[in-house]
Amino acid sequence: MPRKKPIFYPVKDPDVAPYYDNATKKIVDTYGAKYGIDPLKIAKLTDNNGKITPAINKAENDNAVSHSSTEAKSNLLDKSHLDMIDVMDDINKNPTLIEDDAKDIGMRKEHIPPDPTTAKPKVTHITSTPEQIILDFVIGHWDGIYIDGSYDQTTWTELDKIDSSPFKDTRINKTDKVVEVRYYRLRYYYKGVKIGVYCFASAVAQIYAV
């Protein structure tokens, strides 16, 4: 028997309410009866669904003055999660399950492949020390990154082509004991070809000759 696909459930609070509302209504109206779900389990979903949005809103409004609202919200979301997964697990185990039904409920997370035309690197941290400037960045789905450098954001020189983070710029300052600003632009490459758009960053360099 083919292996069942995993059940998707959102992890961020703002995504839970619309997900839960859609799944509950679809199960109540159609898929509960279609896949033989226990009515008592469905009743739990309906009860939870009516409480989730008010609980999230109350926790946000009371956040500055009350820890109890946040705790109550967390407890409700945890219970609602378990109740929903219990029902979805029953549906997922049903040998007659149609994948289009699973998608309609929201049980499946569709993978959207990254677009190479819009891919843009992200610099996550810049560290400047007396020895080097360190750029940490995200490689993501691609093979690596081209890194160019400039002193005026007009003339650019390729500094490196690397396939892992971080990049370390150890160049000595152009004029000893004079602070300078360095500009960087990063662009992904895939199968040896530059793709997407540039990400820009800058740092102050104080890397002097000994």
C-alpha cells in the first residue's frame, strides 16, 4: 500500500484561524460524512473553531497587561491542534481518500518551487573586526553566490564565487589607518549561471597593515 502523505498544520498563530475555519467547515459540510468521522470529534472542531479567533485577538490586546490571556490562547490552540490532527489522521488513514479532498480541506502543503528570475540573496549578519569583514548569508535552493565589491557603488569588482556561508573580506584598507566604507552586492548562481537579482550590503572597514 502506498505511503500516506504527511498532514500539514500551520505553525504561526495568524495562519491557524483561517486554516481551522476552512478545514472545519469542509469537514462539517462534506468530508466528515464522506470519510465516516465520529460526530463527537467533529463537534470538538466546531467548538474550537468558534473560540480560536477571539482567543488570539484577546491575547494580542491584553499582551501588555495580562499573561493569563496568552496562556489561555496557547492552551486552546494546543487542544485545537490535537483535535484537528485526530480527525485528519482518521481521514488520512481512510483507504478511499481522494487527494483532491485532502487538498480542499487544507491537509496538504503544496510545494512552490523557487523562481530563479526573482531569487534574491539575504545577508543575515555582518561582522567587522580588525582582521576582516564577515558576511553571513543564506544559500537557499541555489548552488552558490557571486560577491562583488565596490568603494563607490559605481565600479564593481568580483571578489568571490562561493558555495557556502560566510564570505570573509580580508583586504587591507586602501589607505593605512584611514577608515573606509565598503559596499557589497550578492547574486545567486545556479549551474554556473547568475540568476535572480542583487542584494546589497555595506560595512565599515578598519583592516590595517601590521
